Amino acid sequence: MRHTLTISTLTLALWAGMALAAPPRVSLVPIPRPGPDAVIPAQARPVAEPEVTRAVEPDEPVSLLAVASSMRPEYRGTPPEGFVEETERMAAERMGRVEDPEFRRWIDGFFARARAQGITQGTLEAAFTGVQLNTRVLERDANQSEFSRALWDYLDSAVSSERVSNGRAAYEEYADELAEIEARYDVDARVVVAIWGLESAYGAMRGSTDIIEAMASLAYEGRRRDFFEDQLIAALRILQSGDVRPRNMRGSWAGAMGHTQFMPTSYLDHAQDFNGDGRRDIWSDNPVDALASTAAYLAHFGWERGQPWGVEIRLPDGFDYSLTGERTRRNAAFWRDRGVTLADGGEVPDHGDASILLPAGSHGVALMIFDNFRVIERYNPADAYVIAVGHLGDRIMGGPRFRAEWPRGDRVLSGDERRELQRLLTAAGFATYGVDGIIGPNTIDAVRRYQQSIGDTPDGYASLRVLEQLRGS
């Protein structure tokens, strides 16, 4: 059973002199989903979390009986005058919630803008009751340290044995509903369950941050004011529709909500009332509306039922590595003629044009990816995320682990090193068309051309070895 850590609970805990702080746990999602026109990297790059990172903290179970029994005898009577008010103020500060006059003035101005967009005064007053400036949200937004994580380390967690077994149990529990979702939206249920598993650990980590307070705080702070004010307006439209009550609209500090972590604008476009109760409820313990909403989202972007996201393949000796990457798409006959087979030696399937992806270069897993890979990218563009969703879905349905090994001895480049790589490639005549630390198609192409120039296998893998070679030259 999940319990919400309320101000009242914190008050009692503070009165008892107990420390209830717990270390935050972070979602497995590597980066947020961007707009539909975002450039999609063609190589599984280090999992970085710039800009909006969906850090999710679960509710912590707290036993009031245990707290009360631990209180010192002299505090078991009526609290001193003013004690409750002071401890609640302290508790709010510990949660990062503070009264701020400038924030209140910003809210007054926002109310006028919201009313001009059709939000009623009643909705605004209900939504903003008790809302304060959340400095904890602002700190998270400002202090997102750049870090790098190898794809194989990410997959170890994202497609762990526990996550696979939990996914099978969840699939079995909601088998009837998933079958109906699959039939109604023409989207394979395995990918819906896999997204559920990565986004919230099958509903266990949906987030406990007040969405209105978080979006208002981030819009007020101003670094990305337009984006977060749009999300705030969308959240108010959701409230105005009656789908959820203000204080039940909870999620991650950056605005993603529910079992499959929809941003408010995506909710407005794609959320579904699957169970027919008159509300598109992605927040409750029952996940079916959220699962149907995810299926509707994937269907909107062109999911082809029955087509795999990708398959593991084996490349023959002497293969032309210049043909790899998402930008090169060929039919099954083309790849068969060049000796490409499934990892087990079988014939590659014909599901339309496909690309060959080498997430770790020529010495790691090789994948043939289809159009459904690109549909999952619309949910989140990180190749690591797409591979994790696809592989988790396959494993839940009884599929095997990847056969090839990852180059676990490789160290992933840091953000500074990725930018250095781009600068050195450009200086050497292999333009990356920007120095942003993102190993996207342009950088991969530049690495491939550089590798060709020095007689290395042109797999486009932006490795430490390539960086060191550039430094040496």
C-alpha cells in the first residue's frame, strides 16, 4: 500500500524529533521527449540528461503509529501554543515550499493571461489554493549536472531480470485490458507495457510533486518561461475538464504525469477514457487509461502492428560500414545480398525498408531497425531509451537477451570530451556543424569520414580511442 507523506505527517514527525528525509530515486528515462521536429541521433549515445529530466520520487511509507510510539513522554499531550503552525512552516520549508511576494504577484499576472485563454476564475482559484513557490523544483531545474552512462550499463538496469519478471506479471494481471487496447488502437501491447515499465516501474514510481505548483514555479523562474507556462495552461485545461482534482494532479518535478508520464500538452492531445467512467485518469492505481493513452499516442505517430522495433543481426566479414546509420534505409533483399543475417544465422525479415544501427560500433550489438523504432523515438528520442523499450518488450514476451557482447571495457566520453571531439573533427576537416556535445548524425558522419581517412573501420563510433587519435594528430 502506498502512503502519501503529508504536511500533517511531517508535523507529527518533526514533533517527535524524527528525520524523515530519504534519498531521491531517479527515473530510468534518459532525456525528455522533444517536439516532433527534433533531430534524432543515429547512434545510441551516452545517456545524458540536459534540460528537462524527469526525476521521480515515490511516496515514502510512513507509519503514524510508529511515529507516535517513538515520541518522548513529555510531548504526548497537547502541543504548546503555536507549535503546530511553526512545525508545518518548517515542514514546508524542508519540502522547498516558501511564501514569496514576487511569486504571488506573478500569479496575479498569470491569472489574467490564463483567463484570456479560456481558463475560468473558479478553475484558477481551485488550482492555486495553497500553491507556493517550490524552490526544490527550481534547484533541480538549475542544477542538473551533466553525466554520462554507457548504453550497456543503462540496459542492465532498464531491462534487468526483475523488470522483465515484473513486466510479465503486469502483463498477465491486465491481459484482458491489454488485448482490448491492442485491438482498439492497433498497437502491440508489449511496447505499451515496456514504456510503462521504464516510465514508472509499472506504476510504482509515478511521482508525488504537485504539477500546478511545479509548473507555476518553473514558469515564474523564467529560464524556459514560455514552455512551462504552456504546460501550466494545459494542466489547467485538464482540471477544468474535470478529469482530475487539483491536488491529485501529481507527477515528476518537471511536469510528467501518471503511469506513463505524459506532459500536460501531450495529455490534452492523446489521453483516453478507456474504461468509460467519464474521466481520462492516468493518475489512479488503475493503469488502463494511461496504457490506452500511450497506445493512442503511438498509433497517432504511425505504429505498425506486428512489425518489430528492431532485430539483432550479424554483419559479415568485409561489410561496408558506410551503409550503417539511420540515414541509410534499404529493403530486406538489399541487406540479404550483402550477407546480413539475424544473430542466430537466420534470414533477416522483410518489414519494409530498414537501417542498420551500431550503438557501440563494430565491436558491439548490431541492430536492424524498422519504422516502429522511429515511432518510439517520438515518445523519447534517446536511442538508449528506444532500444530499452524495444528489448524490454521482447523479453517480456519471452524473447532472448542480445547475443553479442557490449564493449564493457570502453569508457563513455564525458560532455566536455564530446565537445572536444567535435572541435577536433571540425578542425581536421570533418565538419560536425556544431559543438553541442550531442553525438548525432552529423558527428557520426564526421567520425566515419575521419576513420576512413586513417584506414580504420568506419563504424562512426565516437569512442575514447577516436578522441585520442585526434588529439595525437
